[in-house]
Amino acid sequence: MITARNRRTALTAAAGVLGGVLAVTALGGTSSAATGGNATDPGAGTAAHPTSQAQVDQTPAPQAGKATAQDVSDARITITPPQGSHGVGINDPVSVTVSDGKLSKVTMTALATGAEVRGTLSADGTSWKPDGPLKRATKYQISAEADDAKGRSATANATITTVSPANDFIGHLSPANGSTVGVGMPVTVDFGKAVGTQAAKAAVESEIQVSSSSGQQVVGHWLNDHRLDFRPQNYWKPGSTVTVKLDRQGVEKVVTFKIGRSQISTVDARTKQMTVVRNGKTIKTIPISSGSDEHPTYNGRMVISEKFRQVHMNGATVGLTEKDGKPSYDIKAVPHAMRLTDSGTFIHGNYWGADSVFGKVNTSHGCVGLKDARGGGDSSTPAAWFFDNSMVGDLVIVKNSVDKTKLSPDNGLSDWNMPWSQWVAGSATH
């Protein structure tokens, strides 16, 4: 088996078991960029947030699109249980299967520790399963690749969480301890087990205190039964330090991270320009191409949650296919890609579009495209500059798109689209 890139950078820091009731593991969210990645997992589509609109990769120019369609793999990978499954039994059947192809790489990794789960590939190469039971209260990333009879590759990813012991709540915390992030980065705790009642939410929330050296008031909000986020009314103050204290029955764990400089980039879908403002001053204006009228980009405030120097994007993973069932696009190495939503919105490099597209025409399936070179090796391109000058936690604001869909706050790190009064009302302790 060959290790694939995790959807989020897994760290070994663990916040510990607090009195046997609340355990929190520090996960990714650092400002370091991954060198590769894959956006073809169900989490990049509507499966992660069924009520959210899927916004995905920019489509190639028509000529490139035709050539690309001919290279699409016939292999179809299925991961069981599917993306986002919670409460998976440690002995439940977990498997990866493929039709019309053979598996070439499968990995299953515990996100908190990076430990790889041993597994066995079937003799005919069509299925894979772990060799033994899984660990309780653990979030796993499964990554798979397969080739069809013509050697064309397909990929798939899924994140699942195993069942917690009775009366335990397991939370995965981001950003990571010791990291430096942008001013828009919320504190996020994802629970492997649903926290269903208001009393339970209040008990769990009371065990987590978030404060800032800036003195800003920080309030938690339950986005759903599995996710509790914390943020101030306005963006974090640049240069401040945020402290997360986890306290249960006298056992305390402290996680801290720093806020870097302020960078807020505004994409105007009407003028097709992006203005990058750092610490209150405009430092660059970049021509862009955003979503077409048929597939418009979300309006609203989004936060960069992941960075990939290259990422594989496939339209079929978010339900975008042609009449013949082939993906609307399948681009194996999209350069300088940064995730803005869980449903698949990225801001990324585009090497297949003509120069006349950027700043002139909106052509994508919902992403924001910047001019780039194939392979991303030209540091002089707008996409390379923006990638190198951005960090996880930076804000990207889109305005004047024709899209009328309200961006859900739990779609990625889109917390800032919720008014403060509504945010406070979603706390179980206020």
C-alpha cells in the first residue's frame, strides 16, 4: 500500500481524555501547504452537506474538454461506509471496491496520529479491507486509486468516524496547536458522536473555553449535532494569540495558535477582478474567471481551509456528468488549489484557459480561477503569487455573482456569513 495525502493535515498532538467524558484531538489547519492532494472525494461534493449547493472545479476550454473526456477512466471506486459516516462500529464491514478496473493504491489512516491501518487487497485487485477491528472514537481517512483496462486512473476518498464508548464524546479540534493562521480561522470541534440534546450541548460546551489575547469576546455556536465552532464578533486581531482550554474534573489541556497578518481578498464576479488587501492596504489586483451563469460561484465570505500545490478534480464526484455519463471534467493536476467550501469550491490555478478569459469571462463550474502554468512551476503567474502569499484561515469574499443560494455557515469554514445575534443564539451556554 502507498500512502495518499490526507484531506486535512493530521497531527500527532492530542488533547487527552478529560475525565473519561470529553476527549479532544488536535487536527489540521496549519498554514503549511500540502504538496499534493485529491478533490475527488464525496466530501468535495454534496454528500458532506446535503443542503449545500455543489460548487466545483473550473471546466476546461471546449477543445480541452473534449480531449479530457476521452481520457476519463472507466474504473468506479466505492468506499463503504460512505463519506462522513459517524458511529461506525469497530467490527463493521469497511471496504473499498472497484468496478471496471483494479485497485492500485489504498490507504486507511487515523487522522489524529497518522497511523496507517493494515489491510489486504484481494487477489483480483477489485477489493480491499482492513485486517482487523478499528479503534473506538477515531476518525479515519480512506484514500484509494484504481486503473481501468487502458491504464487510466480514478481516485476516491472518504472520512469516517468510529463509535464512541457509551457516555463519551470525542472531539477533533482545529486549528492545530502551535499553528499560525489567518484572521478568519474559527475554532472548530467535530464530534464523532452526535450531541443531541440542549443539556448535553451545554455540558460539552462548558468544558471548552476559547479566549484571545486581544480581549475579543469569543462565543461558541452549534452548527449541527456534530460540530461546535467558536469565533469573535469580528475577525481575529492580527498578531493575537488564541487559547483553547479543555477542562473536565480538574484535568486541563491547553491548545494555542497564533493569528498572522490580516489578508482579505475580494472577488468581484461582475468585474472579474480580485482585490487582495493586507493589513488594510491593497497589495494586488488579479484578473479572475469565476462561475458561469449556469454554475455560479457562491456569494459570501469563505475561509481557506486547505492548500494543495496540485490536486485532482473530477466532476463526477459532485454529480457533474455529461449525457454519456462521463465526468464534465477530469483534471489530474490542478495547480495551486485552495479549498473554500466542503462542497467543492476552490480558488485555484487555471492553465487550460486562454489569456483572454481572465478578467473577461466567467467560465467555471463554480470555482475561482487564476492564470497559471501547467504543473504550477512558473512563480511569476498570478495563481502562484496568490498561493505563496496566502495561508489557511485567510478570507476570500465573493460578491456580485448571479448565484442566489445562501451559503451555509457549516459548508467549510463559512461561519462569518451568520449575523452575530444569530451566532450567539446558537450557543448552548449563552
